[in-house]
Amino acid sequence: MNNWRDQALALAGIFQAATLVERLAKTGTAPQTQLETGVFSLFQLNPDHTDTVFGGAANLLPGLQVSRQLLQSRQHPEYTDCLRYALSILYLQRQLSKKSALLSIIGNRLQKAKAQAEHFAPTHENVFSNLASIYSDTLGTFRFRIQVLGDFNYLQQQRIANQIRSMLFAGIRAATLWRQLGGRRLHLLFQRKRLLHATNDWIAQLESTNH
């Protein structure tokens, strides 16, 4: 039996990262706490539980809400780019999972980046710059590239470009977790009801603890 609750949480992590990529590309800004959650997840290399990857399930409430919208119905024009990024992230993560040498390079470099994040702050410019360079040096070498659409004025700013790459990286992290939990792309088609039910459970639980 797949743990649908854990899978739903990992899926929300993917959608949350994809939404952040879209917001950064189109508006040049994104909620600081959500960026922090994305960066934090990259440094959780041996987590005890699914929610510890994100510093607690509450940090994924925005992603769970997007997930619910997309699982409820496929017709969501406002999420077209977000969904495209999420599916691209899943595809890229599958390619990465076959390359053990790259995975160990990423692991080693993330260990160093973690020390840097502890010294500065998770959302310090130097940390984003470092994470973006890890992404470019590894995932950026694949033939398949994720095309990010947005406002050219934002996309050409190095600081924003670094944040976008860091959030794509966070999406890959969540996608790795999703696969480790038994998540498959076909589940988005054939197990939507189960994922939706689990997603609704999480949202109800988190909203009740917030009140």
C-alpha cells in the first residue's frame, strides 16, 4: 500500500516550487517563507519523515492548495505554466536518477552549501548563487532544459535567475522524494482521487491547527 498522505505532501512540494518559479519569472518576487522552505528542503539529505524535508507540513500549505486545484480538474488556465514546470521537473528528476556520479557530486556540493546557509541565512544571495551554480553545473548539462517563461526584465537579473534555478532545484528534491515514496507520473492520471483525498486531509488538518 502506497502511503498516499506522504505522496501528497511530496507532490505539494513539487507544485509549490513550480509556483515559485512562475512567480519569480513573472513578478520578480516570491514569498520569503516559501523560498526558505525550498532552500531548507535541499539540505535534508537523510530525513526521518516526509514532512521533516520541508520543516513541517504547515510550510507546504500553499503547495497543497495548488495541488488540490490541479487534482480536482485539469482545466486551470492560470496554472498552465506551473503544471508544465512540475511535469518538466518530474522528467528531469528521472533523468538525474540514472546518473549516480552526478548525484554524488550534487550531494557533496549541497553539504558545503548547507554550511554556507548556516553561516549567512537560507535565503541569502550567496546561498542562492551557490545553489544555482550547482544546478547549472549538473542538471543544466542535460539535453532537456526547462524553459522558464516570464518578464525578460526579471529573467535577465542574475539575482532572480539564481532564485529561479534554486527553486527548480527544490522541485527536483521534492520529485526525488515523491519517487522514493512510490510516486509515479501515472498516479497523476489514475490515482488522482486518492491523492486528492490525501491532499484534502492535509489541508483540513493544517487549517484546523491554524485556527
